[in-house]
Amino acid sequence: MIILRVALDVPLPKLFDYRSEDATRADIGYRVLVPFGTKHRVGVIVDVAAKSEVADSRLRPVEKILRDVPPLSREWLALAKFCSDYYHRPLGEVVMSALPPRLRTAKAIPGSAVDYVLTPTGREALALMPERHKRLRALLGRLARSQASQPELEALARSARSLLKRAIESGWVASIDPPRPDVRFVQAHELTSEQQRAVDALCGGLEKFRASLLFGVTGSGKTEIYLQLIAEILERRRQVLVLVPEIALTPALERAFRGRFPGACIFVQTSAMAELERARGWLQAHRGRADIVLGTRLAVFTPLPRLGLVVVDEEQDASFKQREGVRYSARDLAVARARAAGVPVVLCSATPSLETFHHATSGKYELVQLTRRAIDRAALPAVRLIDTRAHPPSDGVAAPLLEALAACLARGEQSLVFLNRRGYAPVLACPACGWVKGCRRCSAHMVVHLAEQRLRCHHCGLAEGIPRACPECGEPDLQPFGRGTQRVEAALAEKLPRARILRVDSDAVRARGKLEDLLERAAHADVLVGTQLLAKGHHFERLTLAAVLNADSGLFSSDYRASERTFAQLQQVAGRSGRANLPGEVLIQTRYPDHPLYRSLANHDFTGFARSLLAERREAGFPPYVFEAALRAESGEIARALHFLESAVERAPQSRASLTVFDPAPMSLARLAEMERAQVLLQSRSRPRLQAFLREWSATLYRMPTHGVRWHLDVDPVEF
Ligand code: ADP
Ligand code: ZN
Ligand code: ZN
């Protein structure tokens, strides 16, 4: 009897043992269907052993090893193990959440055009097979001569289809892909000398692991540079993994990739895809057929047996961090994966995260810099600050901004008005008694959506009608306070009656179908009003004015990452302006025109800004100079969550050298969807010490009574 050690998606830090009569070590990495309680589950075989700690009588047999998908490789399992160890989540949770949803089930994946071959075990089996298995012998005999397609094999006998299925399950026959065309690379531009230098620098180290930061102003042609690198890697018949932050960005990028690499096998991996389509692409990557995999954070787990390069675009983007379940950073895993695979990784950004910037300036990463826009005439836009103390806004728009918008319109050019809030107004309040409408499920205000006559909570999604009167004092004239995109859109329509105004935010996408279509229409609008959805990565030829309405909200946050994020966001907005042949301008409304953040932005001086932030962080003891983790607890009652955290701290490992354990405290958004949330923050100057502490603590935590409290660890947290 053989023991299979199976990773299952169960919130316990262990593997589950099953027995099997005929499995071997070669079965490691296959998915397997096993009985679990009264049901069945799919897991992955991660080890094979002769003995189990579970008594023989209690060991259950596996239902079926799912050999239709080739086994996950040792490297892939090692990546999952690394993720499990580093983020302190059970291996089974990591492994199963890393698979596309379809492969978490035992459902077969309807075949695509493939040929079949006889495997070495199949050849042995055929040699020993008794004469009486005539049909099976005929099938294997046919494959012993040469590979064949499904229709060819089915022509051999009526039962050929089920015989083939059995032969595949026994590991005698394997599918292979038909030959494919050569990949070409289409050169689109003559590289600028700066770009050429960057390509040369990066191409100097393609054979082994090296992390590089490709740091270049928006429009400097970073994409062009990594396309050149990819061409080089494809030439060597290796695979490339490209991670992007936003699902919305993948269609445009995919189109660009297909245009530049005709003949290449390119697959997209995002959570928005149909299950089967995603599973098929994943399989093509796994079989080594895909040349390029382009995807959002979950794509970091795509198996790539010939991996030769990893690219992370907009590496600073917060969406690379998974916020639930296994809370991994895809950017960090991408680096770890490249290191393990011995291949280069290139992180791209105009405003790198301070962590990455620190690595790049301290010599841990290679720094490759671009200081100019790629298109000759596209100078960096001029940034102008509008002091709202001198020019009080009316309906959110100050007079100088309105003039600039009107002038832009008169020139027949396009402008973008950015603000970070969708909806009509962020708050509904009573002018008589000061009552404010909060979400009953969260510690947050509800946002007024006037067009639909609804209030919405942007945290939990709860929607309600707008009350007719104040529930506290009966005042009938409740008023929306503050400004969202809808309100600004309405105000601009009034002030610029001749302009074609288009709002682009996630509400508009939901109402109008696809972002693609909306962006298509956006190209023809005079004024775009939008959130960050519009700020990222889009290219509008005629856009020459970018305006920011409420940037100040990011200046004085309790979150130490707020100014880093604000800078990145403003730079991204600014980067939309003047990308082609027309000079661009950026206007920022602020009460603090002398704030260093705005000064650096106006001087296009990310480096200076980053250095001063790093100095502050060093002084205050924040990342990247310390490493952080959080233990979080969620419960219907805050007292329970805090109590759980207190007893967890009491039972924490005693060795706390170079470690700070803060007191349990409610999170800044303390209530979310009816759950009260609290956390204990940990800091250490030593990552290994922090990890050792977490390892020991997590073992204790799994043994603690929870009394209905849900808990998790978050390593390198980004929300507090
Ligand atoms: P980034 O990613 O750095 O913001 P992109 O790679 O999107 O910049 O390039 C910005 C624009 O410049 C794109 O329209 C791109 O086609 C163009 N571009 C890039 N490199 C060159 C070049 N060498 N010559 C002409 N145009 C270029
Ligand atoms: Zn009132
Ligand atoms: Zn809510």
C-alpha cells in the first residue's frame, strides 16, 4: 500500500493522507479526487510515502488520480510551498487557490486539437500485454508506430474513445500539441538612444536571475523596452510571464502583443474570464506551448516549464496585493519565482514603490532609468497649482481651471478632470442637526448616487433609497455634501454647455456594458470626467489638459503609504496629458500649493520625493526599513475580536528580540459588512526573525479556541 499526501483546500495547516494501490512517486503533482467527510474533493498529490501517522483502518482510498492534466512540476509545487511558508497559509489553500477554478473540480476539460503519443510506460505495458486485449493492443500499437490524432485513433475501433481515455489515465498515452508557426517580432519604432541603452543593459543579463527596476517617466516607452526583451527571450524558445495590475488594461496590451508577435502563442489569465477559457490557457502554458502569458496577479501562479523572463508592469500598483484568502503580493512572488527559476525579472514603473526604489538604489536591484519621453515632440507636461484659497471653487471648479478647460475646448483638444470619488456626493447630511447617513453594515458613510436615486456603500455594496427626511430631527431638506464624479459631470455640463462631456468610472462601465466600448467613445469626448479607471495606462491622442480636483485628501492620511500612493496617482493622471504631438498641461487644485509633494510633482522629481519619504520612513521606523505583519480578527462584536487578539498575544512566543508587538486595536475601517475588525501589528528590523516568530505563533493560533472569531495573518500588509 502506498500513502498519498494530498493538499486540500481546508483551513488547517496540514496535508491529508490517503491510500492507493497502484500510485508511484511519478504521481506527485497530479490532481486527485478524494473522499472528504461525506463528500468528495479535488486536491493535489504533493508527496508519496510508505507510512502514515494515521491508523491504517482510518485511511481512506483515493477515488481517482486525475491524469488528464499533466502533473504540476516540482518547481511549481516549490513556489506554492514558498508562498505557504512566507504568508503562513496552509499549503492546500495556496495550491488550490493558485489553480484556475475549473481545475479545482474533477470535470474534464474538453479536448483541443492535439495529437497523442505512446509514453515509455505505455511501451512497456504494450510489451507485457496479453494477446486477448486486442483493441487496446491495436491502439497502443498504432501509437507505437507514430503519433496520431483523436479521429485517427477513433477510426481503429468503436470503443477507441474510452480505451484512449483509460490509456491516458494509466499514463500509457500522453497528448502533445501539433507543430506551430515560427514567432516573429515586428519592429515598430526606431529606439531612442536612451531606450537602446536600457535594452542593452537589460539584455546583458538574461541567462540568470537578476531583478531590475525599469524606472522611466510616463511615455518614455517602457513597454517598448520590455517588448524588445520578450522578443529576445522568445528567440531563445523560452516563455514569458507579464503581470499587469488591472483587468481593464489587458485587452489593449493583448492587442499590442498580438500585433508585435505574430505567430506567438499568447494567453491571458484574469479572474474576469470564462472558466473554461482560463483553464485552457493555463493548460497551454503548463504544457509549455504558450509563449507569453499576460495576466493580473493570479497569473503569477501559471505553470511555465520554459520560463525565461518575468515582467511586472506598474509594479507599485496596490492591486498586486491579494486582500483576502492567501494574502500574497504578486509582485513579490514574481521576484521569488524568478529567483527560483534562475531567470531575470523586470519591474516597470514611473513611480516605483518605495520598497523597490530602495532596492534599486541600494544595489540589490539593477536600476535602469529613462528620463525622457520617447516621442520627440512629447515633452513632459507643465504642472501648475491652483491655490483654492485665492480662487475658491464654485461647484468644485476654480475659475482658472474653468478658463483652461474652455480654452482647451476652443482649441479642439481634449481635457481630463480627475477625482478619486465616484457617485454624486460622498455624504448625505442633515443641515439642521448634523446627522450623517452611515452604512448600517460598515463604519463608513453612504455615497449619494443621484441618477439612480440610491445611496450606496462603496465598501460592502449595500444600496438603499434616499430618505425623505432626517431620521433624527425630521428636517426634510437633506443635503449631499462634497463632490463625486456625477456631480462634477453635472456642474461642467452647466458651465461648458457646448462641450461633449463623458464620465468614465466603474458606475459608467456598469451602466454602459464594457470599459472597452466606453474608452472607444472617450476618444471622441471633449471633457472626460473620471476616477483612477481613466488614469491608468490609456493613451488619448488629443488630450492636452489634465486637471485634479481633490488631491489634498491624500496629504494628511494616517496611513504612511498615502503620500506615496497620492504621488503615484497624480503622476499617472499627469501622464495622460500631452503624450503625442501636442504639449500637455496639468492643473491641480489645492489649498497647499507649497506642499513638498506638489513641488516634487511639478518638478517631475520622483527621485527627490522618494528620497525624502525614505528618510522619513527610516527615521520613523517604517517599511522598507522594518518588516511588518498583522494578526487580524473579525467578529460580530468588537469585544470578542479584541479579546481573541489579547489572548493570542499572551500566547505568543516569548523570544521577541528585535520585534515590536503593538497592542490590539480596531482597524481604521473598523466595521465592514457587519464584521468588527481589529488587529495586532508586528514590526521587526529582521525579516528572518519576524518569519520565525510568525511560524511559531501561527502553530499556536491554529490550536486556540476561536469562539467564532475569524482570524488570519497578513504578511507585508497594506491596509491598517
Ligand atoms: P510608458 O509605458 O513608459 O508610459 P509606452 O511604452 O506606452 O510608455 O510609450 C509611450 C508612447 O510612445 C507609445 O505610444 C509608444 O508607441 C511610443 N513610443 C515608444 N517608443 C518609441 C520610439 N522609440 N519611437 C517612437 N515612439 C515610441
Ligand atoms: Zn437632522
Ligand atoms: Zn457598507
